[in-house]
Amino acid sequence: MDTIKLGKQGSVLIVDEMHVSLMPMLEKIGFVPDYQPKIKRQEIIEILGNYEGMLIRSKTRVDEELLKNASQLKFIGRAGAGIDLIDEQITAQRGIHVFAANEGNRVAVAEHVIGMLLVLFNNLLIADRQVREGKWLREENRGYELLGKTVGIIGYGNNGSETAKRLAAFGCKVLAYDKYKVGFSDEYATEATMQDIFDKADILSLHIPLTKETFQLVNREFLDSFANNIYFVNASRGEVAVLDAVLEGLNSGKIRGACLDVLENEKLSQLSPTQKETFDALTKSEKVIFTPHIAGWTHESYVRINEVLIEKIQAMFI
């Protein structure tokens, strides 16, 4: 990528909550941060023409309307993994460079996936609750080991490859499929086709962005393609998996257990009647582990994401 000429006093609008380390990091490389985490969308539209950079996290959708006054904007960075909130066609037309801090939370995501699987395999939530209730049920809580399991990973980027390292350390055989990569087999994972994963996987873990191609990828037909009954992990984007299909798989036994860090609709107070019915049924299942989209949400990743953003801004503009 060609280096872009940007004034040393370029102003950067920060429209989401960020770790406080970001501001001195920006100042150190010659930028003027304007931290407005509570700013409203209409306010962004009105003032964005005054800035050469904008940093977002998860609340701000970047589309043609938002950018209509952004005559000076040179870049948009997302403090997290994935850029599905950003209309790349519009930004490309305007010559705005877009990047995310995908590398910043890969360790956090990988550790979270392992943690959820261990909790599920060893009945940790169930056993903890029972002991607190005065029940000492050993045989009923006999668990399973990760050792020897075949894990299918879809998406072998930052998060997928980091997760594979940890799964390999537990003695898993990891098969990885990535539509946009070839020749990526390494000591942790073997490059595979989707058919290989359908035929051999005991566990499926998603590490893919939300795109038109991946939207509702995991549906009934997809799940029925697996030869084995599987454990399902989604720490990518909720819209990649149809929750009705996940619930049906749990009820039929095709899904032995599910670890869900993300949901199709994460605004739980705004679920449609159908979504609420499905969600309520999932919450009643002891085969499901939920977390509130925190797979990449550690104290360490909060700082590391800023470091990655700064590295990319420096590489592009300094």
C-alpha cells in the first residue's frame, strides 16, 4: 500500500469507548485525538468534515449517509475484528482507507473458545450449581476430554490460527478450511475441504467475518451435512448461524452442545416473538453455554487493539 500524505496535526474523531491508552498513542505519532464516545450519529454526520481520521468500535455503522460531509476523511479504523459495520464500496469510492485491529484480540478469542469448550465438556456450570444446592453428583457429571477430538475450523486468519494452536496443545486434530487461502497447513492444523470437515469433525468452530457469503451459513442443510453429531462453537458473528437451526440440531442430537458468544440479535430486549421463543428454549438447555459477545474482550486485548490500530496508522500515513 502506498504511503498517504497526511498532515502531522491530522485530527482523528473517536466515536466509541476506547481504552485511555489510545489518546497518548495517537499524540505520540503526531495526531490530534478528539475523544467523543457518547456522540450521536447525527452529530457525527455534522462534524465529520473536520477530520482526517475516524476510529469506531461497534455502535457506529458507516454508510453513505454518515460520510456525506466527510470531505477530508482519509481513514477509518475499527477497534476490533471485522469491518462488517463499514460499507466498503462507499469508502472505496471516496478513497477512504479502511482497516481493523483483527490481530489485537486473537489470543483473547482463542482462550475464550477453549474455555467455553472445557466448561461444556466437563459440565462445570451444572456441577457448580448442583454443589451450591447441596448435591454431590459425580457420575452424573462425568465429562469428556478434548484429547483425540477432530476440530473443524472455518476461517484460518488471526483468530482461527490462534485457536488452532491451543487446540493442538490439547491433542486435538485440527482441520481448517479457508475459502480465500491455500497452502496454509502448519504444525497446528491441516488444510481441508469443507467436505473433509463434514465427514470427520467432532467439533465445529467458526472464525469468519460476516459477509453476504457467510450470512446464515450455518442452517439446517449445513448441519445435516455432518457425518458425526458435533459440538458447535460460534465466536465470530451471530448472523452467521441460524439459531432456529441450532435449536433444532440440539433437539435432534445432531448438535451435542453449543458454545454461543454471539447471537443473531444481541439486543435481548428487542427480540421478535419468534426470536424470543427460540432464545428462551436455548436458555433452558443445559447443552448450551452463552457469553455476551466477550470472546475478544479482555483487559489485555483492550490495550493491544489500540497498539494494532496505531501500528496500521503509522504504516499507512507516517
